[in-house]
Amino acid sequence: MFKTTIQFIRHSLYPSKQALRLRLAPLHAYMMASLVLTLTVTVLDYIVLQPNFFWPMWLFLHAFAIFFFYMGLVALSALLVQLVTKWRTKKMWPYRQAWPYAVAMSLIPTVSLVVLYHVSPSASWFGILLLFIYLVFPLSRIPIKRTS
């Protein structure tokens, strides 16, 4: 289980044609990767924000909120993936394949978005642009069947 999760995270580090295979990832791989992202962002936020609040409660509530909003971002990203695959190949990926791909391709951009927000909130647009590039670039490498 941990081996496939680590492999899932490793293949999602940069957008490439191999990342297209992540659409068939097992449930435990992309959910564990989402959990790793949630914990990473929560710890990063705790270090940067240094809240004056009961720390176990803050970590729990913050992790819950991060996971909730990250799943919303992945849902929107999966819809974008479906739209792009429909436009590119004339055949839409089912949502059950678009979701793992969207998780994989949004891990690094989400962490970079949080870091950019902490460093310079006005540069957060670069994180959104990076997310778009991570999602769409591998999809442009899908082979298209030519019909004569």
C-alpha cells in the first residue's frame, strides 16, 4: 500500500506523458497522497502562522479544512480534465479516471500555491497557472486516433 502511494506521488512530481497512467491508480494511492498533502500543508501553515490556539485542536481543524477545500479543488480539476479530454479526443474520460489524475497533477501545484501565498499573496496567481499547466500539458500528449 505504501509502495504504490510513494510511486503515485513520485510519478506526479512533474507533468509528463507517464502521468496519464495515474488515471488508473488504486483508491488507496490517491487518497493517501491527498492525506500526505493535507498533513504537509497543515504543518507548513502551523510553522508559518504560529497560531495562538490550543495546538492539537488547531491542527485537527486546519487539516480538516485543508482536506475539504483540496477535495473541492480536485473536483473542479477533474471536471476540467473531462472537458479537455472531450475537446482533445472527442471521448471524455469517465469521472472515476479523471479524479485520480486530477489528484496526481494537483499535488505539487497546491503545495506551491500555499508556499507562494505565504511568501507573497499577490504571486498566488502563479500557483493557479502552475495547476493549469500540470493538468493540461500531459493531456496534450494523449494520442489521437486518426479516422479517414
